[in-house]
Amino acid sequence: MARKSTKKPVKKTKANRAPAKPITLYYWSTPNGHKISIMLEELGVPYEMRPININKGEQFAPAFLKISPNNRIPAIVDPDGPGGRPVSVFESGAILQYLGRKYGRFYPKGERARIQVEEWLCWQVGGLGPMTGQANHFVNYSVEDLTYPKKRYTDEVHRLFGVMNRRLATRKFLAGAYSIADIACWSWVLSGSKYAPLDEFPHLKAWRDRVGARPAVVRGKALAADLRKPLTDEDRKVLFGQRAR
Ligand SMILES: N[C@@H](CCC(=O)N[C@@H](CS)C(=O)NCC(=O)O)C(=O)O
């Protein structure tokens, strides 16, 4: 018969709990990467950054594809996921929601507030990000100088900036308090401001500065920025013209 232990179970307190194992951030210094480096800096939780040099094709490595099957950064692995077991997450919006839920910060629990955060988060991942990305592509990277797509996507960035500017005319942040919606949009507004100068959008400009002044945002944006170099012709072959493998 098993003997009952006389030892009292040790209650887990902040002081004796094993230090949290770091989250691994698979990252390159781009607007989508910055969303997660900024969030992790805001949370102040331990993380280690693993660079995935997307210009050299590291996003196609089989080990990375297991974590991020869409061959895109960012992705994370949290060794202490649900049930205490490791979990990987890809897609920046899903990562922001996961981290917001896990740490209970920048993602309100109340349904009304949460709806607003999710509206603006989805607006970013489905609109602001892809449209600005296409504007970047046709203005900076397309070998052919194509007037129609350049105009179409820079017009769309301009329209989206107008939407954000109207929203921010009456509030400091996109969805109530500072949230994952602001974190998701910020780096893309910097990127899009090359095509739609912010002087035309004063409320958006003030928001950019308000968010950009946060120390965690400064640190997240600066993470491994020095690794990113101008694209070579070889890099272009890796990045552009991808088809199913
Ligand atoms: N919808 C994805 C987009 C991620 C994305 O496009 N990442 C780019 C860098 S900003 C990338 O990894 N590109 C690699 C490639 O094009 O092969 C997300 O929000 O996480």
C-alpha cells in the first residue's frame, strides 16, 4: 500500500516558481515581424529571437515549415502553451491574440471591447497589411514599371489611412485602450506613409507618434534591424515569383 507522504505539498508562489522558459520568436525585421517583437517587448516576458532570413530562403527550411506552413514570418513557439505543453503559432494576428489571451493584456476580456479590437485587428491583417505590401511591391520591387497597380495600391493605402484618421479623430487608440489592434497597425502605417504622407492625416500622424513614443515599441522596431540588407538579384529570385512547390 502506498504510504502517505508526511511532507506538505509546496505551494507554488511567485518566488519559488521555476523561471518561465522563453518563447521563441521566428522573426525578420519587417512590419509583420515588428508586430510580435513589439508585443513581446510590451509584455516584458522572456523570449529569444531566431532570425529567419527570408531573403535567403530560410522560410522554406522543413523545420520552419512545420511551425509556419505558409513560409512566412512571424511565428512563435511557446514551451509553456495550453496544458503546460509546447505550442506553435503562425500568422501575426493569431499570435497577437494568443499572447493577449495568455497574459491578459492589450486584449480586453469584455465582449464589446473585444469586438472592437478584433474588428481593427482583422482590418489590419486583411487590408492595411496586404494593400501596403502590394504598394511596396509595385513601387519598389517590380522589375516592370507598372502604372496601374502602383496607382491602385497606393490609392488603397490612401483610402485606408483616411479610414484610420476618421476613427482616431475622436479617440487616442483604435479600439478603446491601447491594444493589439494598435500594435498590429503601427509598423504598417510607417511603411504606408511613403505613399500617403501623414500631413494629410493629422489624427493618424498623432497616433503614430503616440504609439511610436512607447519604449517597448522603440525596442520592438529596432530588434535585429541591422540584419536586414538591401535586396540583391538573388534575393529577388527567392522572394518573388513563388509558386506551389
Ligand atoms: N499574413 C501573414 C503575413 C506574413 C508575411 O507576409 N511575412 C513576410 C515578411 S513581412 C514573409 O515572411 N515573407 C517571406 C516570403 O515572402 O517568402 C501574417 O500576418 O503573419
